[in-house]
Amino acid sequence: MTIQRSSAEENQSGKASRSSKKISQKSTSGRWLWFWVGMSGIAMVSATAGALLAVSLTSTPLQQAQLTPKDEAVFDSDRISGGVLRFSELTRPVNLLVMGMSVLPPDIQNPPEDTKNLRYLPQVNSFDGLSDVMLLVKFDPETKKINMLSIPRDTRTEIEGYGVKKINAANVDGGPALTARTVSNLLGGAGIDRYIRINVLGVAKLIDALGGVTVYVPKDMKYQDDSQHLYINLKAGKQHLNGDQALQLLRFRHDELGDIGRIQRQQMVIRALMEQTLNPATVTQLPKVLDVVKEHIDTNLTVEELVALMGFGVRTNRSNMQMLMLPGRFSEKGEFDASYWLPNKDGIAKLMAQHFGLESEQEQLGTATDHRSLRVAIQDSTGGDRSNLQPLIRALEKSGYRNIYVAKPWGEPLDETHIVAQQGDGDSAESIRNTLGFGEVRVESTGNLGSDISIQVGQDWLQQKSILEESLSK
């Protein structure tokens, strides 16, 4: 049968057909666009992984330590990344032990010939010395967070087979495996999945390879140690530091807080590096960066696992990067034969339950922090006098906070107030932020050492001051 149509019907049908064709073309075009975007992403990651693999197979391997089967068993051997097209995706929470090494010729049995007869002690490209920096970093794809716990090198703890010592000696006594066991025991049985050691020489090269770092130097720093050719000379203020200058900032510890002050500066540099360099472009540059520093790195991470961790870091919101410090206190003069950081067992249990998923009695009991007992320190960065802070103090007191004190001013001029969860209690910091109505919550340990929450007052306070005063007068 032949079907006949009128010209009007044909015109309408033709328009509909052309319209349908356009929609179809647009839909097809959109699908192809997303297809090519996806394929480009896969290609970029694949190229990066391929280049990384090529780098890792030339000259120096990533893992330079020779671990016995017993030592290898300390670390969880399960996969942490997916297979095939998901190889760059982190598939489970991972605890990574990071150690920064400072190694001098006397620390190793056979120091290089070129280090002899120099009349000073140079840094050696080795991993056999003390671990001056120690971090436990949790990458958690379930919560989409990265939690970093700084462990002071002077922490007094039991090292299996060697007695009670400073924790930085664990690497000298038994390398990464003994250090991992020691850290796990200290932290209530936290599992350690992988480790990475980087020596001082590698840190400077790494920062240079990343293009340096812009950070605020909190005060003038000047220190000279001719025996190691260590010369620190930095001026206070915001500035862009190269690798050697950043290393000076990281190594300086000759102030009233000693190693704890150094940990605070480490956290400042780490956050600055993350904000400035942790982006997709960095992932593509990773082969070049790794090629520069690989001889200064020892790790049991595979290349694919490195890509997965980097990829997770790039996708993690900066507000979900939390930096903590091992709860404890300084030993008092004459308390021990050496100066120590004395860990607080209850504080550690609470912190590990909140941020590393370890159950504790506090967690099981569901104990909540009473804000009336919170130690709230106020650190002014605006340069104003103490009276300018009174409305802020009264607003906190009106909301039930009772333990408030004004601490040493914060050196860096801030545009936005930082509400710092010094002990890792982000919920309490958020409650204070809701009370005040302004400020940025940061879970890190850069605030006043004796506080639970430190309010580092910025320029935004000057804008909010009149609003708070008006609400207080009602």
C-alpha cells in the first residue's frame, strides 16, 4: 500500500525530522564529548603511570631497604588500588608511615670516602640514621579525608628489644619495620600499611622540583652549626622559599617550643605545599619529580600505589585535610635523664578513635566534650590592643564558654580568622564558629599549645565586631 501525505504534513514531518536530527546530533555530540574527556583522563593517568613505571625501573629502585619476610609481615600486603582501568583509584583506607631522615657519617658503618677529612659532618644519602620527622598519614576513600598525625621525635616510648627510648631511635635500631611496630604500639594497635623514608637531601630537591613554596616565616630565624655546615638565616614575613630555605624553616628548633615548634612549622609548610601544588598538573609532573628525588627515597609503595595516593590527594577537598599532633607534654627539668615528649595515653585513645577508626572506651561510652571545660585561646593577628578582643570574649562567655584566655599574638596577618582545633576536636571548633558566625575551621596543631581550640583573630573580626557588640547589648 502506498501512503500519501499532504505537503503540510510533509513540511511538518520534515521539520520534526530535522529537529529530531539536531537533538540526536547534539546528544551524540555530548556523549562523544564526555567520552573523549573520559578517555583523555584515562590516557593522562595511563601515561603518567607508564612514565612512572619507566622511571622506577631505571637506576635506583623505589624500595632500597632489604626487608626480611618477618619485617615485611609488619606491613599489610593487601592491594590498596584497583586493577586495570581502576589502578589509579584508592580502594580502601591506607595508613602510611612517613619518616624524614637526617643522617651523618658517624650514623652509618661505612660512610662514603668523600665525607672523610672534611672537618665537618655533611648529610649523607642514607636511611640508617634517626628519623627526625615522623608522620602517620591516613588516606580514607570512605570519609574522603586525609588525616596526618605528627609524632614528636623526642616521644618517650618502648622500642621492642631496646627498652624505653626516644622514638626517633627506632629506625637506627631496626629500620622501617621496627619503627612501624613501635608507632603501632604507641597508637593503640593502629595498622601500618606502607612506609616511605626520605632523607634531608631529598626534601630540598623535592620542594625545588615542585617549584618552591610560599609560606609565612613566623619570626627571624638565625642559627649556625659549623660542625654540620648548617646555616639558618631567614627573615620574618610571607615569602617564596626554595628547597634549601624551606629546609632551614623545617629544621630550626632553637626557640621556646623546641621540636614542637618545628612540628607546627612542618604543618604550615605541608598545608602550603598541598594548597599550591596538589592538583591534576602535579600528577602529570610526578615522573619528573620522582626522577629528581628517587635516590633519596625508600618506600614499599609500588608506582601504581603512588599514583593512586596522589590521585586521591588531588580529589580531596582541602577542608578535609586534617593535621594532628600526638597528645602529650614536655618532661620537666630533672624528671628524666633526658628531655622527652611524654605521650598522653587517654588523649591518644580519643584521637585515634575520632580520626583513625580505632575503638576506645571513650568512643564506646559516647562521651561528648563539655564546651564549658574547653580551653579556648585567643591569638590576635590584627595588631590591635587587648580591648578590641573583649566583645569576642563576652560573646563566648554568653554561650557558656568559661575557660578563655588571651595568648601570645599570632604573627601572620590574617584576612580570615582561623578557628584551630589544636587537639583534633573539629566538632568543638565548628561549634565556636557557629557561635561567632565567622572564621574558618582548621583541624591542625598550629595554635596555642595549651589550648583545645585556638582562635587566631583576622581582619574579618574588625568587620564583625560591631555586629557582635550590638547582639550583646540586647
